[in-house]
Amino acid sequence: MSQLKKPFTLRGSTRPLTDSVLTSSACLMLALPYVVQADTTNINNDEQAITQLEGVSVAGQKTEPGSNPNAAKTAPYKINKSGNNKLTEPLLNVSKTITVVGKEQLEDANTTALRDLMRTQPGITLGTGEGGNAQGDRFIIRGFDARGDLFVDGMRDPGVTTREVFSAEQVEIAKGPSSTFAGRGTTGGAVNSISKRPQANNFTKAGLILGDDKRVTLDANRAVNEQLNLRANLMAQDSEVAGRDEVFDKRYGAALAADYQVNEQVAVLVDYYHLRTDAMPDRGIPWDTYTNQPAKVDRNNFYGIVGRDFQETGADVLTATVDAKLSENTRISSKTRAGKTTNDYIVSTPSNWTPREATTPLPLTASSTMTNRASTAGYTNQFIGNATQITHEFHSGNIEHNLAAGFEISQEKVTNQGYVLNTYDATTNPTGVPAPNLNVLNPNNHATAPGIKGRSADTSKVKAKVHSFYVMDTAKLTQEWEVFGGLRHDTFKIKRQAREGTYDRNSDSQNKTGFVNGHAGIVYKPADNGSIYASISTSSNLPGEMFDAGGVDYGGITPASAALKQPEKNQNLELGTKWDLVNEQLGVTAAVFQTNKKNKIEVTGPRESQVISQTGAVKVRGVELGISGNLHPKLSLAGGAVFMDTEITQSADPNSLGKDLANVAEKSASIQAKYQVTPKLSLGGSVIHTGEIKAGTFAASAVNPYTGEGLKLKASNRLDLVAEYKVNKQLTAQLNVKNATDATIYEALYRSSAPFVYVAPGRTTNLSLTYDF
């Protein structure tokens, strides 16, 4: 019986895509390997060492101390392997579009927060914090909200908060429905951060950033003996946000891990993650209903109140993983996690200066004012969960099977107790302070404003339990053909109280839903360095799966939505190809896809008589291209392009039919490059293009209330530059200039007819010093 190599992998389906656009694109992809195959000769076999990862032996590269064990040895932008133990196949053979950004690429781009990374990725746009969902990381992947689809080391990372990358080995962005592997949600995709884990050698790396960002980091690893390895990552940051008055971002974090090899069969990994942030929340600038575009104000204008507005988030997470080798062909991995995240804030929202009762919009003048209004929240998310998986290899005749089966259980309790402001009200608070009117062109951020009176008397509470089990099988029929099949069953139970301890029949609700999803497909390998695949996968969205949401259209639960029972169902068809070229130093990918959603929950009608129904359907078609690795020994590249066509195909609102999805850039692309000019000097940069974004809730149907014209943000382009100089063997200096042209970029807008608009940072200049001890 052969050695256990590939316990299971994602695979695809041969179901044809009949649309002419998809079919013609597929033909181009199928021809790609034969056009470029001549470049893949003389494969470098010297790098085929054995790397131990997540308790599973896989083909990898011999690594230098502190380097990413999943990356190509001499091409760190090219990531060969996922850090998720559910994806033990090399990424070359995974029948799914997965973009992986390693820590070397993050460092070259001077990326510090997950949000900074996501705003540069094709196929992804940012969403806004709103009254109906929390202020924090909100990403929209391939047209669908993914704020609840964030994972760390393969387990869901609960809570809507702000996230860092100081402890990340790599960040994996899987595209398309993936409930078989990740559970509920994942309509457009999922984001999985892989943590740095202890290695079997000694190294210490310290970093210092000076400039607009001020940051220190330390990555220290110690191999205490042959059994015990320790690693610590520490971070502190105190930054300004370029191009925005009064906005700052402070962070403090620690990630500690111990990896202990109990004996030849059993290993235990324990890690603890701690993060605190203190920032001035920023919802950008107002919309001008007179010109139907973002207000022409100074890009630096901030419309919050200094000394009152704040956002503080926290995370404390403890994880223990046990990997056991039961036999040469059977392994079990069990991961248990417990922790708490918090997200407290008071954030001001820019508003339009035209009164709501006006029949015509007012132009912006030197005397135009807006009333300061604020949103508050105080979220606490406590959670505990376990994910256990067993993998087993066996043969049936000449067919090799890699069977994987497992279960996941989790329990979460989410509370939200917001803040009460001392706002004047003639009846209820006559001694309070009136909300100030801020001049739109020259806002006074130190104006007298209602302060914090206390915490809300009411605390909303959500309790949720999830039980899941899955089974998957990868069958290797021949050297060229592999097939895959997998099923997963989830039971999702949720209970919500709008006011803890008090029953409200109009708000309080509960639901218990069971649902099944699958993934199936086939991979054809015309050569060792390439694959052609087809896949079909499904996922489910459930009423109430977004625990931060108060309304149905934000993913929250009410008695009306709980009564619907059925989940929203999503299906993805994908046909693609992946190739390792240039002596396996450059990875190129191409895929065509179509995602269909049905049973979409819609909210129609006026607020006092809303109707909730599962009448919506949407279709997203697209092409995605990717590249990563070394085109030349001196030239590293990473990037891609996504072209999508989104359409609302069914809706209870006739005005939505045929419209695009809201908050989606249907065209986006980016490329990051680094050229080694001399052994000491390298130069590079990035170009990021984000296409036009239209406003709305489900359909892109938000319009100017006075003219009926649609609301949209224009396409934007951003240029980043980097220069790195190796002073000596230990010390490296790096200069980063992000948004080098200081372009004013609007990256997200609220769904209303007079939205606020997020403004991306202006030119950000940093000097980084890194010392290897």
C-alpha cells in the first residue's frame, strides 16, 4: 500500500456550461496548456523535499528558517500548498479558484491589516458599516457579502471586528460557494488566514516602520529540543491615516504558539492570539444629491467628533490541536478553540445637507450644514468549538481512495449593548446637548456634541449552535484522471432576543434548520505541471446567520424570516486550468464560472407594512485569471483580473429585474511586481484597478430621490511603489509609497438615496527596517 500523500482534495464536475461566452472562454483555457507547455520542460527536481504540515506529509520545498513552508523555495510569491488541512492536495490540483497571498508578498506591499489586503484583490469590494450591521471588516466577494465567512486555520473566526495580519503565514481567498468545506454562507467565497506556527530551527526577526505608519514587530522562534518548538509574534502600531483629518489607528497584538511532539505518533499544538485596537472610526464624506456624486469637499474632511467618537476592538482566542498518526494510512486531527471578541464604537455618519422634506436638492455652498448623527454598539462574542477530521487511504482494485470524514460543533453567544448619548429632547432629556450642525466644507470636529450618558438599558442577545458532519473521497482512477465527491450536513440552531430577559413577540425569534451541501467534480492532468478541471459546488445562506444584523435584509432573524424555513441556495459551476511554468516557479490560472442563487430573502414595501419573501434570484457569470511566482529569476509577479456580469433574474420588486447586483465592481484587476536590480537592490510596485460600483441593497437600484438617476462610484486606479535595499546580511531597508499619485479613491457607498461614501487613504509613505538576528 502506498504512502499516505493526498488524503483528499477539491474536485470538479464535467457538467457543461452552455452559455456562449463561457464556452468560448473555456476553449481558450483548454488551449492554454498546449500553447505554454514548451515552457515547462527541465523541471527542477531538486526542490522535492518533504515538509511536515498539519500532521500530514506532503510534497514541498526545503525551507529557510522563518520562511513560508507552503511557498516555492526561490519564488515566495508562488504558494504551492494550502495551510488548511481540508485541502491537502497541492493547489495545482485543487478544482477551485483560490488566491493565496503569502507573508513575503504582504511584507513587500507593506500590508498590516486584512482590510488593506482585501482592497487590492480582484473580485472583492468593500462594504460599509451601517445601522443594520456592525462597523468592521466587511468584504464582498464575487458580488456576495462575506463578513461572516472569515476563518483562521480552517475554523470560522466569529464576530464582525477588525483583523490584523501580523501573525499570518498566508491569507487564502477561496472563490465560489464552499459549504461542503466551510459550512453555512460562503456564497461568493471565504477568507482563511493561516497562522505562523513553530518551526524546527532558531530565528528572530524584528521590524520597525516609520512614516505615516509607526509600527514594531517581532517574530521569534526557538527549537527548545527535538520535541518542543516555540514561536512568538508581537506587534504594536500607532498610525495616522493619510488624507484624513483626525483619523488614527492604534493596535497591539501577540500570537504565542507551542508545538510539542509527544511521540512518533502524536503532536500537540497550542496557540494563543491576543489583539487590541483603538481607532477613530471613519465613514468618509457625504453624497451630493444636487450633482449626484460624492460631495466636492476637501478629501481630508472628517465629519466625526473628536473626544467622543471611538472604536475599540479586542480578541482573545486559545486553540489546541492534536494530530495523531493511527497507522501508516490513517490520521486524525482534532482542533478545539475557545475565545472572545469585542467591538465597541460610536461613529458619526455624514449626511446630506438637503432637508428630507425638500422637493428639490440644494447645491453645496459655504453655508451648507449637516446635523451630526451617530451610531453606537457594544458587541461581545463568546464562542467555543471543535473540528475533528480523520483521513484514511485505501485501494479498491487499481483505484486509490483518499477518504476524509469529520465533524464540527460550535456554540456562540453574541450580545450587543450600545451607548446612550446625552442628546437633547424636549420631553425625555431637556437638559441634554443638541446634536451640532457641522459646516460641510469646513467641519468643526471639536464642536460641542452630546457625550456618552451611559450604556443602553437593553441588551440584545443571540445564541447559536452548529453541528456538522461531512465525508469526502478522492479517487485516483489513473495517472491522468481523478474524481472527487463530498457531502456535508449542518444543523443550525439560533435564538434571538431583542432585549435580554424580556420577551418581544415582534422581534424575538428562533429557528432550527438542517441543510445538506455537496461538491463534486473531475480533474484531468495532461502533464505533471498542469491540470484542467470542472466542478459543481453548493452552499446555503440561512436566516439569522449574520449575528451582528438587526434586520432581515442584513442577514438577521425575525419571526417573519424564521417562518420561511428554507435556506437561500447557491450553486457554482466552474471550468478552469492551472499550470506551473518556468521550471515550476510561475503559477498561472484561468477559470470561467457561473453562480446561481435562488430563494433569496427580499424585504419589500414601506417600513410599517414590510413583506418578507423568498422571491429573489441572481446569476453571476465571470472569468478570473491569476498569476503568481517568478517570471524570471529576478522578476516576481502576483496578481489577477476578474470580469463579471451580474443580473437579478427574479424579484418581488419589478424595478429590480435585470439590474446588476449592488456593491460590486464587475471589472477589477491588480498586479504586484518586484525586480531584483542588483543583489542588494530591488524595485517594484503594484497597480490596482477597481471598476464602477453601483449602490443598492440587493439590486443596484438606489436612485437620487430628486432625479431618479442611479447612484454609482466611478472606476479608480491606484499605484503603489516599493524599493528595498539589503544593507548587510542582517539589515534590510524598504521604502513603500502607497497610492503614490495621491489619487482620491471612493471605495464603498451606503445603500440609501443620499449615502455616505468611504474614502481610501491618500499617499502613504513608510520606511521599514528589518533585522534578522
